[in-house]
Amino acid sequence: MDSDTSEQQIACVYCPEDGKKTFPPKKGSLEHVILSALGGRKGSRNICCMDCNNRLGLEIDDVLARTFAPLANQFNIQRDRRGAAPIIASKETLDGAQLEVGPGGQYRLKKATVTESETADGRPSFYVQANNLEEADRLRGSYLKKFGPNAQTTTEYFATSTPAPLHAFELKFGDAEKRSSAKMLLTLLATSVHPDRIRSDELRDIVRYINGEINIGHRVQPWLNIAMPATKEEYRFGHVALVVASAELKQLVGVLLLFGTFKVTVLLSDSWSGPALGVRYCVDPCSGHHDTDRIDGETLAQSFPQSEIPCDADLGADIGALIGELQERQRTKLIMGVIEEVKARIPEGASQEEIKRIVDEAANRLTKELLKIPYKRRLDL
């Protein structure tokens, strides 16, 4: 929760000095600690006006969100403001139809289509491509209207699968991503201190950096450079934001972990005049569950700086663990989906032969899906 204040109005942190907008405490534009586009929930309304929120959102936050959009898609995160995980564009096709990557890393048709042709004896024929039976039937019904209510039709349904192409993306960490990371950590600080604190001279440089007015990017390091307390297992591949301060060393340091793998350490201030401080926010972007707790900030802040740039092998191991987690989640989702489909397809009072046929067909499809073997099967409806 934002700290209480008796002041009537507070000024936007990011507005220019000669034109600062003001608002009552806790009535500013909502700023998320972890970007909403990445599944964050916790936020503060004691920081900025709507205009600055929108401006910096377009300038830096959207850049970081697009950088991590493929992972947000693969994990099928639940976004606080926008709902489902982002859809990723693709150049891949299936039988000539354009594909896109839907939430959870599942390739699907970008758009259902109808292709009209003619049989050898001159009768009209059309081929519908859709993501599911309901979508196919809607498109089929709409198309049949052109032939009138007495049209006689014969319909066959097939399920087609093709191995999902490898989906590669470039993970860069440039100036916009650094500024957005610093902004998230400043937002976490704002949830734990009096509004005057984030408007003090000791934080002026980091605010100006976030605003793009000065270049102190060397204070934002895309690796872990401070001791990090262990987090709960449920947040192993979630997001963590941490802000700690040393009253003795007058240092305020922030740490950001995205998807439990990508780490950023930010020196927010080297002239901190407040007390020792330690606050940590964790969120699982898939479930939306989140926690905020207090930690020993003095000890942790004094561990900065802790290490040199990590070697490629360390980063490779972290990314390997992340990919392994994604693959395991997708396998589990696929298996559970097939099990639910089998349950739904077995009619009441089905014979052993019917049950065996349905189970064998599902097992065959599951095996091909797991081994990434293409298949086509006729659906008996």
C-alpha cells in the first residue's frame, strides 16, 4: 500500500519543472511495479500524471514489453490490464494458410478461410480451414447461405497437425529496457516510503535518467550484482523486484528478475539519507498470485557491488533451465488436454471396443504431437 500523507497535492515526478501537474495523494496515474504487460499486479498512484505515464509507456515500457513478449506468450501469462498473453506474428503457414503464435506458444490459424472450387462433375465444392469445429461450422453455415435453404451438402471433417516451427527471438537490453527497469524499481520504492522521498534530490538523477534527460546507464547493470535472498519455489520462473537501502553507506539499490532468469541491478542513489530499507515484491504472472515482504535491507545493500559480469556459461545454464520449464509445462498441458478430450468423447454405456478405439486414437495423436510428427485424421462426428 502507498504510504499515507496529509499533504493536499503532490507533483508528478516526471513532468518538466516549469509545468508540473499535481494530484491528491494516491490519485495519480497507476504505475505497476512489474509492467502490467508482463503480468504485474502491485502498483502505486503516488508517482506521476496520466500524460507522463502514457509518454513513458510508449517510449520505454512498450519497448521492454515487446522484448519479452515471446516469453510472455510462451508462459501464457495473465496480464492485469489486457487479459490474455500477447499473440506473436509468424511467417509460417499450414496448407497455405497463415499461422500465428497464440497464448501458450500454440500455433494457430491467423484467420479462418474458405476456398471455393468445383468438382469433376461441375458441382461446387469448398474447403474450410479453421482452428476448431465451432469456428468451421460458423464459416460453413455463412458460406452456404449463398446457395439457398434447399442446398444439399456432404461434409467431411479432418483434424490436421504439423510440427510447430522453431520460434526464435532476439533478447536485447538497450537504453529503453534499462530505463524501464529503473522505473519499475522506483515504483516499488514509492509503495514503501513517503511521497516526498521519491521527489527528493537524492533520487533526482535516476528520475532524470528514466525521463531520458541524462545518461547514467552505467548504473544499470544487466546482471545480478548484489546478494539475493532465496524466493519461494512458486516464483522460480516468475518476476521479483527488490529495493534495499543502507543507512551506513547511503546507497539505495534495486534488483529486477524477470521470468526468474533475466537479472538487472540498478544503483538508484548513492546519497540516500533515509533509514535502512528492504522490500521485495514477487509475482507469478501465470496465476497472478503475488507477495510483498520486508527483508534485511542494510545487509543486502552492503553486499553491492558483489561480482563481475557473469560468464556466458552461467547465463546459458539459466536460459536452459527456463526453456526446460517451458517445455515441461507445454507437455503437461498437451497431455491433460488429450485426457479431457478422451473423457468427453466416451459416451455413456460405451463398449470396451469403443473405449479402446477412442483411447488408441488419442494415444496415437499424443505420441505424434510429442514426437512432432505431422498427422491427419478424419473426425467421426
